[in-house]
Amino acid sequence: MRTIESLGSLSEKTVIVRCDLNVPLSDGVITDDGRIRASLATITELREAGAKIVLISHLGRPKGEPEERFSLRPVATRMAELLGAPVQFVAETVGEIAAAAVAALAPGDAVLLENLRFNAGETSKDDAERAAFAQQLAAFGDAFVSDGFGVVHRRQASVYDLAKLLPSAAGRLVAAELEVLKRLTESAERPYAVVLGGSKVSDKLGVISHLLERVDTLLIGGGMLFTFLAAQGFKVGASLLEVDQLDTVRGYLQTAAERGVQIVLPSDVVVAEAFAADAAHEVVPADSIESSTFGANGLGLDIGPESALAFATVIAESQTVFWNGPMGVFEMPAFANGTRTVAEALTKTAGFTVVGGGDSAAAVRALGFADDQFGHISTGGGASLEFLEGKQLPGLEVLA
């Protein structure tokens, strides 16, 4: 894969950098700036090389037209604070205003253009429409650096088509993410444990199948655990359940047994009366969820304390741990213990630990953990999972 060195001297060159600045916002305030921080290494290197930097990114899922709630303006403000240097924000992606801002850049300057997805061409399924938008972007630069790992699984204008129009290379973030993921799939030290959570089994089908060939232990928490319990014949009350995945899960259980992979399911669960932060709740055995006070109406919202400690023990004994997906509804304090215990266990193990982006990364920060307490916190989300599934990622292929 081509890296920044392949582009030669970038002094006084205009470099377009595709970042992933898709940060969570609440009333216009950034609640987790991890993705902005992750982009700084490449931006700083380009500034020091004397490049003129044009930053592009998406935020949220606008429908191909401007929506103020998805503006990147707050991101430009926060990036400037973290960078310790001005980052000019331009309220359009392509057009005369954007062109003038880019033309006015001096070496070391950076400008952030408005949300790519305000333009229908960015995510279009029509190759010609996508290519036309990429051509407009390409007109701004002399070279292209792809540094948004969270989007390299998308065949989108700023990820795939733009890379074909200019001399292109992977940024430091993309290179680092790829190195970690190759380590997880090709050279992981054993024992190797994978902790999977989140709401749905269906979101993790491919990664479970692929990892069953590579890991020693698979620990299952989050909403997806109830489909595993139901597949074993246990009742799960009103907990999240994907009935259409029961046969698939039974297949996983059988495959794991045949391969000698241990699948660890919770032995206890925190069951609540309702999906609410102040809901009445209690801990019950995982194989008798409907024995709770709430009967068949009870909702499982976290793994129990006994299970959390059991998960922590497996993590402590592992040399490689990959974690993707919270163990419960961590946003509500009453249902955050499982996620907190898993996160804390990762910080204490001597092995190589990877937090798999998305909700997991948000969870560890929300619960007060620092990024440097883990071996690696991925910005990849869906891209990381697709890589671990063994899929080809268009945004990486185009940089080969």
C-alpha cells in the first residue's frame, strides 16, 4: 500500500486529506473528539512538510443536501484547538467559495470543507455521478491522502474515485489501523480472546464466522447475547432477540465445539422493568431470566457482575484481546458495570489489546478511560469488522 513517502516532496503542494471526522454531536457540541485527535498525526506531518492542506470528511447521514445539524463547523473549531493552529472552515464543499479558500492557502495552512455528504455525488450508486463529484474535488489538489479508515469499506467519491484521479497514498492513521488488523488476523499471540457485544448478532455475522477459525475464546455480551441464550433453549423475556438468527447461532455453537473454540456466555444478567435509566432492576441467572420480579416483561440490559468478573479473568489470561461492542446499555449508569469491568480488564492485561471503534471507543471514553490505557483504539467501526470478515475494502485496494 502506498504511503505518504511515495508522494515525494509536498512542499507548496496542495494535498487533499480524506479524514473521518464523523464525531458524535449533542446540540452542536462534540461529545467525543477521538476521531479528530486520531487525524492530527497526518495533518501535523503535512503541515511540517510545507503542504497546503484541504481537509474533507462526512458527518452523519444527510440525504445529499445541506442540513445544519450535520455541519462540520464545530469540528473545525475543535481541530484548531487540538492542532494549536488555525483551521479555516468553508461552508461549502465545492464551488466558488471553496475554490477561493483553497487558492488562498499558504504552505502549512489548513482548510476544512463542508460535509461531503451534502452532495449527492459522494454516496451515489451511479458511477458517473460519483466520478463527476470526485473530479470537482480533485481540481483542488496536487495529491490525495486517504486517512479516514472508518470509510475505506465504502466505494464513495472521496474514498475511491478521488484516489484514482490524483497521486494518492494512505495517511498515518490508515497505515496504523491496517497494521493492527493484520496483526489480529495473521500473527496474533495466543491465547487470543475476542469480546463481542452490541445489540445485534446480525451486525457481527461475518466477523464471528471468520474469527472462529482464528481465536481461542469468544466472549458474548450486549444485546446479542440473548439470541445465543435463546438458541440454547432458554427464555429471555422481553430482551432483544433476533429470531431469524437462531439457526445461525446454533451453527456457530456447533462449529466452535468442533474447532475447540470456547464460547463464553454470561452466567448472570441485569434485568430491568423498562428501558430507562431509573428503571427497577435486579440480577438473575442467565438461564432463568423470566424468574425475575418482572417475569416475561423483563429486559436484559447488561451482563451481571459474576459474568463481568469471569470475562475479566479470560481477558487477563490472554495475550491478544479484540473488543467490539459494549456489554450493556453503558449510557445508563445502572447498566454500565459490565462494559466498565471489561474495559478495566483490558487496561490491566499485559497482552495486546484493541478496542474496535464505534460504540466501544465511545464507551471507554465516556466511562473515564484514556486512549493510552489500551494497545489501540480503532477508528474503523464497520471498516474494521469488514476487514476482520476477510472482505476486500475498496478504499484500500485503490491505494495498492
